[in-house]
Amino acid sequence: MKFLINQAIGIEQGDDILFSDYADGGDMWTGSGSRERRKTVEFGTPFKSEPAVHVALSLWDMDSATNARADVSAELITREGFDVVFRTWGDTRIARVRVRWMAIGDVFHEDDWQDVY
């Protein structure tokens, strides 16, 4: 559990398209090649320490003739951002994926002693 004891708590959120492979015959749609996609998300303002990050699928468009397999996670979390990672495996064919994310953590406050701005 992460305890936040601070004057200022920040929440940043977004909704990002990770890929759209159906129009150009990309790897996720053809089912060959890389079965992982990674996108770096940069926060508008750095957090004071590494925030808690939650990610979830907000859209996935899949081939109905194959098994639906998906894993989405946040990796390499820092004060400045993180990588959102989508993975699938086997015969799954995915046309496109969009991911919604939210980061919550302590942020710098104007009353902090150090110059942070």
C-alpha cells in the first residue's frame, strides 16, 4: 500500500491509442511478428515520487474468429512518466487498442522548501 502524506496530491489521466493495425496489415492484425506494443507516456508535470498508475483497456477491436487474449500493464514507472504495455499471444488477432490510464501521487507544493518549479 502506498501512503500519501503530503500537502499536495496530484492526479493525471489520459486515454491513448496504442495501435491501429487493421488498415495497414500490422503485426497484431495479421497475427505474425511482435505480440507486444509499448508506448511511453510522459506526465505534464513530474510527481514528487513515483505515483501509483492504473491502466485499463478502453477499446479493443478483435477478430471474432480467434481467441480473445490480452494483458495490459504499466511498467518502468518514474516521476516523469511510464510505459503502457499491451501483450497478446497465440492466434489472437487485434485490429486496434486504446488504453485509459490514471496516475495518483504526491506532487510539489509552492510551500516546499526546495525550488521545484
